[in-house]
Amino acid sequence: ENVAIFWDYENCAIPANLSGYEVAEAIRCIAREFGSVTLFKAYLEVSEQVLSPRSMSLRSELQASGVSLTDCPHNGRKDVADKMMLGESEPLSREGIH
């Protein structure tokens, strides 16, 4: 089985004591129980991220770990990341990627 990971980063952020590398690997490890990970995406509003050294480091670590970061500008709307994830996951489910 092929598995895709769609992570709502804004609603499930990285704990302060972990690196982006550690979290990406932990999520991958869980997903591998269901099959081979073929896609790993995290959804966040990049402009809302504090431009602190920690935030920039986490984003860099996630990207270096093979996580694709997808910017979700909200412009005052809710559930933007949820709708983007649904829109991107539907075609994959038809292809047999879970």
C-alpha cells in the first residue's frame, strides 16, 4: 500500500523540545505501519509564522526531511488548510494511495 501524509501544521505544531527532523521521522514511522510513504505535506500559513530563528529552523528541518510545506493564506477565512488537504487527497485516494 502507498500512504500519503497531510499534516495540518497550524493545528498540530511541533513541541518545543523536538526538532523538525525528529517529528518528521516520528510521523513517517507511524505512517509506515500502513504502507510506503509516497507523499508528505504540511499545511501552514507561512506569513503567520513568527520569523523567529526557531520557526525558520523548523521549516528548514522539515523541508530537509522531505516534507513539502504548502502555504495556506487565510485572508480572514477559516478551514483553508482543511479544504486544501481535501482537494489534494481526493485524487490520490482514487489512485489507491491512502
